Amino acid sequence: MSDKPSRAVSGRLRAIDWDDDQAAFHHAHSRALLMREYLRRAALWAQAYGAEESWPFFDIAEHVDATITTPSEVAVELEKLLQSLAPASLRTTCRGAARWSALLAAHRGLLTDLPDPYEPLLLMYERGGGYHLGEYLDLNGAMIPLGDVESNAAATPLVTLAPTILDALDAEGEMTYFAKISDGYPRHSPRGIFRRRVDDDGRTHDESFTHHLRWEPTEYLRLYDLGHNDIDHVRITEIEAAVFIESLAEKLTGAS
């Protein structure tokens, strides 16, 4: 069995600056989305293999095929890194991600309709390090409830993990997203999206995601409140905003 897949995961983990608080705060919104997506995927795998009691931070490969191990040289390299990392559940997921890649390299008969469980978590680690586990999951910039297996398995999926889309969801402050709707432009395929962002100093910014593939100031809400806008709007989630941003990017760049 080739050690390349596990070595690639180990390399990603060793390249992370686990103490980069600035990155964690800068990517707080996308990190929260990525953690929620990991929890959702891990819940699906836990249900599929009867591992609900081990969820959320566990070695999924152990429940799929316990005979698969991480190549010894990679395991030794990984343990050197893990000595300085906490909490213990984080170390478990790092070992699990490396072992998972070895499992994929060895197997062709997995439940292919289930998504890769560890990729969202690896991306979250790469965007600002780890987490602290208490009453809430503290991502050093965002706090999210853990929930249970059933609620996470039923959560709305994050359909894209592309860094450019994740970057578009990161900004200072609290954000509320909206979709512009009208005849022929329903919520799932709106005319456009915009957000109201309240920064850490309490200042309000209204921003529209434009064909320049960036957020730019908009007067839409002010004009709407004054009765000068006939286009209606509805509040949407961050995940719905991500879907629109990805669709618009594909349309403008021709990417698929």
C-alpha cells in the first residue's frame, strides 16, 4: 500500500500554524461553516457504521476497516507534531484523517454516496488552527453548539469547500444575508444577494455581491425602506449565499 495519501495529509497538518489567532479571527465565519459541515459528515458516517457513541471527533476508519493502519513512517512523523497539540480530540482527528486517506487508497467498496468526512475539518485547521471543546465548540473567533448525531446528520450541507467561496463569506462583524427575488427569480435562484454587516465598532455596512465577484457597497436597503425599490428580498442563510456565489463565479469564469 502506498504511503503517499497519508503522507499528503501529514504534510498538510505539519504546514499549519496552529497558533495563528489572527487567521482564526479573520476566517471565523468560514471556519464555523466548515466545522458544522464536518459534524454533519461525521454524523452520517457514524450512523452508517453504528458508531454514534464515538461521534463527533473519532477515527472513522477504525469503524470501517480496523485492519487498515497509517504507514509507520507517516505515523511517527505525525506523532511528533501531535505532542504539542490539544485537546486530545483534535489529535484523534488528525490521526483519523491520515488513516482515512490510507483506507481510501486500499478500498474501492466504501459507501460512495457519503462525502469525505475529514476534508472540511482539514480546511478549517488550515484557516486558523484548532478548537477548544467545552459547553460549546470554541473556534477562537466563533463559538457553535455541538448538538447531537441526529440534528447534525439532518443539517443543511455546505455544498462547496472552494477557498475562494469560503473567503467571500469571511468579513469582520455579524452578517445577515438576503436574496433579491421577483417573478422568475425565486429564492433558490435570485436576481442577486446582499448582506447587512455590523462591524465590531457597531457600524452598519450594506454590501452586494457583484459581477466583479466581490462585495461592494449598495443602497438597496435604504432605497427599499424609502419605497424606491420594486424588487423584493428575503433573508437567506450563509450556505444559500455560498451557493449563489459559487453559481455566479462558475457563470462568469466558465468553471465547473
